[in-house]
Amino acid sequence: MYRALYDFKADDATALSFRVGQRFTLLDRSDAHWWEVTDDAGRVGYVPYNYMEKDESAESGDIIRSIDRGIEQVHMAAMNNGGTYTAQHREVLQKLIAHRKATIDKQSQDYVHQQSVGIPSQPGRPAPKAPVSRVPDSPTRRRSTKSHRAPPAPNQVTVPPQRTVSSEACMQAPDTSSIQRPAHMQKFEIYQDTSAKVATADTSSQTERYPLKDKSSQETYNIPENMGSELVELVRVNTDVSFQKSRTAVSSILNHIKDKVPGLERAMEDIMRQVNSSKLHTVKSGDGSQDSERLEVIFSEMSSVKDDSQQRSWHLYEDQSIILEYLEELMSILENAMPAVCRKAVQKNNYEVLHNMVQYYQMEHRLPIRLALLQVFAGLCGLEREVISCLVCSILPMELARDMQDSVEALQKLQYSALLLTMLFSTGEAIPVHHYEHLSEEFVSFLLSHVEEPPEGDIHEQVPDLFLNLILAFNLHFSDPKDNLVMKAIASSSNVRTFSEKIMLLVNRGDDPVHMFDHEPRPPNSLLKFLADVFSSEVTSGIFYTTDMMVLIDIIVRQVSDLPPGDEIRTEHLSLFHSIMKNTSYCEHRHRRDDLQQCFLAIQREEEKEGEADKFIVGQIWADFPDIFTRSDLV
């Protein structure tokens, strides 16, 4: 590979513009003064030889990747030309493939270095003296600050070898309108500006598709294990769309290339497997990507903001817009970036960033910033279960519960806080005992009261639904109904009619509103857990009317008859019905008794070992209520 010593602005469509330090892979140097190269973006064109120096640090992998980008550019140009490969396309493609194969075969040897060391003296216009602009190409070498115009690209004008051309004449670009460039240079106009050049090309001679004849070259493709993630990252950074959309876009393009370009099927399939893998690799496990770098900056700035807040008891309101800008960018990255990148950034130093942000939330009282922080916490919860564990064990749940009771009038903050608490409690993970000082029976009663009577200003009645979900999530933390703060609050409440109606709506839909994430291990169904706790006592089971009970029994019959042996949902519904019979007046109406009896008999006849738990529950029902259900029909 070669590296540019100076900046160069091309005046010709066949030449490449470049900046100092940019790297190139040499393809052809048959012209004495202009070399045919591919740059780090995959573009192919000509550069003046005396602007180049050999890059001794380049490895064979760098050369191969540069060639691959050039091959990709040719394919893209052909795709934009209706899938047709012109003669120029084929010539360049063959040259790139040959170079790639030679590089792979020799591995540690530089392909360019194997060419003739001397530059042949050929007819052609010599490039002028290299510019002496004082641009450092290394820490130890500098040049004059005087700049010169870059040379024009070569044309078909032939200068006899014995004739010397003055440097002044070389610095002036000829009028190319009257001079025809050689064919070997005209071909690069195709993909210097693909959309413009291809659209105006004469397609009469472009009817032949180009097949890759050397199919054995497929086997030489050494696809890097992070190629898929690099492609997704490039699309995401350059289009600002989400990780999932970037992934879909890359997959679609690779699939199209696989179908349209013979010989690339295996390579495209390998990359597509990476892109579509559930364990999509990140660039160095997340390091080096733009999202990773921005997360590091944002978390560092937020830590500084937290430290500043600790050192003063008053706020610099001038910094509010800056803080909000950081938080908005953080939220955007959490929503759109590769999840593995975000997880790695958050996990650093034993989740230090979470502790810093919780402390900052506790100290910060400006409403706009608090609202933004609540949104960020919600986004962080979606990354992994460990994030929720850290936040649950922090002071955040107590701070949210206290703030909700003290600031009911701040409707938006109330809603955000309720939603975040639901997320934190959704795993059913045990919480520290001292949290119950704020997360008490009084707190549950506060939630129940606002389910029945929404706060003033809640015209769409969103608070009751949010508070209901929070109660269901909080109930997951109690294993013994006798010590359950939720059941105690319900038993002591004088009015829970709206609450019970909303519960029945959820039962009818079969939804678990607390199931928000796919983190493992999955918690129990919050709705079934709540119903089991409610019907464990005659006092709490009284919140449902007889008609509600009948609807619930209809659902139980459907689930028990439809679900197979070993299904936990079937077992939970059978256990729920047993509790209903023990703590309600079922014997007075005996709703769906015959259907239930047939379900019980069918369960007892099952031979699968997975249904043993269900058989045990049915046996208990028969034993406890022999006057209602009997074994007499069992053969």
C-alpha cells in the first residue's frame, strides 16, 4: 500500500482527489507518472506517483480490505446500470480479483513490492515536481510551506522520450475538450459519480452480464468475523437510522448482490449470517464505534455534572440546555444503537454510570432534567436484567415513591415515575428491606385511591392504568399472601370497584401488562399471580362480583381444555379454580360445572408424565368438594 505525502485536488474526472496521509492500494503503474489505485473508500482512479510513498506499516489484511471495497464499488456501479457489466467494468474487476488472489497467496509479501522496482521510461507527459508545501507526513519530516498546483491527469498527448517538458508547462492543465483520453482511463468515469455517469451511458454495448469465471476464487475469501457488524455500523452512522433498520438494509443489499452477481454467493452468505446472527459481533466488542465513543463522552460529562451538583447547593440554569442535549443524545443512542455497544458502556467499572446517574437524579430538582433522566433510566432497563438489579437495589425506587406521593400535581412526572417503577419491579426480584419504609401499605393505598379517582388534569385517565400495572408488578415481590402489602391494602380499601373492573379487562384480553422485557429468567405472569393471591382469602376475593367470577371461570375452562399437559399456564389456572372454590360462593351457582368435570376427567386419563401436577390438583378438588365434582364418571 501507499500513503499520500500531500493534499491533491483533482481537475480531471479520471483522477482521485485526496488528503495527506490517505492510503491507497496500487493496481497498475504502467504509466510512468500516473498510477492506477483504489483508495480507502473503494474508489478507483489515477494519482500522481510523486505524491506517494510506500506505507511500510500496511499488512496484507489492509490491502485485501481495500481491494474488496474497490470490487464492491464496481458491483454497485453495475447495479445502478441495470445489472449490466460493461467491458470497462469487467477489466477493472478482473484486475482487482487478480490482485486480491495474489495478495492472499503470498500473505506476508506485499503484492506491490513484487512489481519491478524501477519505473520504466515511457512516452507520456511527466508529472511536475512534487509540491513543497510544509505538511508533516511524519513527526520528524517537514517540508516548505510554499504550495503548488497539483498536476492534471495524463491524456493522450504523446511526448517523445528525448524531449524535455518544462515544469511550468506541466503545471498547466490542457484543454481536455479537444483531447481524447485513452480508453484505459475513460473507464473510471463510470464510478467517480455513479448516479450521473451511468444514467447517460450508451447502453447499446452494455448488454452482457459479467460472470466471475474463476469460481475457485470464492474459497479465498477470508471474511473477518466482524464484517457484518462493521457494515451495519457504517449504515447506521451515515444514515442515522436505528440499528435494527441498518441491519435490515445491509441484509437486503447483501441478498441482492448474492442473487445478481455470480461468484459472490458464498461470500455474501457468510456475511449475511453474521448480520442476521443473534450474537452479532461488535467492532472490538463495542470499542471504536461512533456510538461507543459518544456514550463514553456523555457518561463522563454526566459524572462531571453530578460532581458539580454535589459541590454547590444552587443550580447554574445556564447549563440546563447543555445537560438536556446530552440526555437527549443518550436516549437516542439507547433506542437506535447496537444493544451490545450500550451494554458494554454501561457495564464499565461495575455499572458505575448507573450509580452516578441515580445520585444526580436525587440531587437534581429541575423538572425538565428530571423528566429526561426518567426516560433515560427507562431506556437503560431494556438493555439487560443486571441494569434493573442495580437500579432496584439503589435509592431510586424510594426516591420515585416519595416523589410520586409528594408531587401528584406534576402529572407528566407522575406518569413517568409510575412507568419506571413498573419496569424496576417487573422482574419480581427481591428488594432491600429498608425500601419498604417508602414502598409500604400506605403507598399501595395511595395507588389504589388514584385508580378509583384519577388526579386532576388526567383527562385521558392514563394514571389509573399506569398505577394498576405498578400494583401488579409490585405484587410479584411477595411470595406469602399473608405478608403481602398489596393484599393488605386491598383488604382495607373501601372502594376498589374500578380497580377490579380493569383487572377483568386484562383477564379477558389475556395480557400481562407487566411483561415489558425479554430478560431471563422470566418472572411469573403478574396477572395470574395477582388472581392467585386475591383468591387465597375470602376477604380479598370479595372485590369481584359474581358476574366477574363467571367470566373468570369461562376463561379457566377454555385454558384447561385447550392447553397440553405440562403447560404451566394450565396448571396455574387449575390451581386458581381450586382457590375460587375454597374462598367464594361457587357452590351456589356452579357455573360451567359439567364442562369442568369433563376437563378433570380428561386430565386424569392423560398418560403423559408432564401432567402429574395437574392430576394432583384435580384430585384435591375432588377430595375437597365431593358433592360438586365426583370420580364416578372416571372409567
